[in-house]
Amino acid sequence: MNTDKITKLIRYISGTPKSIYVNFRLLPFSQAIKLPIMVSRKTKLRSLSGKAHLSKIKTGIVRIGFGGTDMMDYRYERSVLKITGDIYFQGKTKIGVGAKIMVSGKLILGNNFDITGDTMIICAKEIQIGDNTMIAWQSILMDTDQHAIYGKDNTLINQDKKIIIGNNVWIGAKSFILKGSKIPDGCIIGANTTISKEFIQKDAIIAGNPAKILKENIQWNH
């Protein structure tokens, strides 16, 4: 066994106590006992008063706070979990080192979902992410403005809005996916792009501020 594999094994073993706690807080006993969610010992647990829902129960099918890219330093990066709503794992899930997940609404993560690391998801209403979708580091997904803004007639003018991300989507580093966004299947979001509206064109490269379609009929491999 090489050094990298030994290091990974040590990290999984050291995270076992925290993994046990997370599973038994978020899942029913019959599922929790199989430890489908593996959590790094360096993951900060803000709150686990919500629920997790898994379409498949298999030990370690969901991994949080492990992996990432060579840009991430495991010694100093911390993942954060705050689950007060509902999070749905539709299959294999990898959430890398330094990622922050805050769910008070409904977050749906498709099969083979991958965050490379140091990305933030804030879900107050609903965020849907399809299968085989990857999010690069330092990106932010938010379906809320976090702070309410009212008109002079005391009417709320910045309501939370659902985010929908399709299958086989690649979101580049330092991108912002804001409330009301819709990204169709097969799209690539260029690095440092802000999405705040609905797109309908599949298999396209979308980039820029304001975001626009740069190229159509593309393919990429996860």
C-alpha cells in the first residue's frame, strides 16, 4: 500500500466517531448502522437538526471533507455542515475538503455528485442538482439573499428562488450560482462566472459577467 492510500485510510478511520454521530443524527437507525455517510474529523458540525434521505444505502457512499485537489491543504481546511432542513443524496457523493453546506430548505444532490473542495452551498428554499455534476473550488451556490429587503409598503421584494442544475454540468472555479438560476444538461460554466437567470440551451459553454452562451454542441467527460 502506497503512502497516499495509507494517509486516506488514516483519515477515514480518524473520522469514524464523527461519522457515527452524523449518521445517527440525520438517518433512521436501520440506515445509520451501515454508515453510508463518512465525515472527516475536521468537519465542523454547526447543526444537525434536519434530515438526510438516501436513495441507496451503502457504507461510505457519501463522503464529506475528504479528497479535493492539490490546491487544498487538509491540515488547515475545514468543511462545515449545517443541516436544519432536508438533504437528499441520490447516489454516490463526494464533497471535498473545505466545502460548506448549509441547508434549511431542500437540497437534492444527484448521483456521482462531486465538489472538488472549498465551495459553499446555501439552501434556504430549494436547490436541485442532477447526476454527474461537478463543482470546482471556491464557487458559491445560494438560493437566497440571506437578508430580507422590504419596499416602503412593507412588502418583501427579494424572495428566495429555486436553483435547478441539470445532469452532466461542470461549474468552473469561483463561480456564483444565484437564486432563480437554471443550468441545462451538459453545460460548462466558465470560471468566475455569475449565473442569476434561466438558460435553456443544453450542451453549451456559458461564461462571463453578464453570463452568455459562448459555444454550443459541446461535450465533456466527468
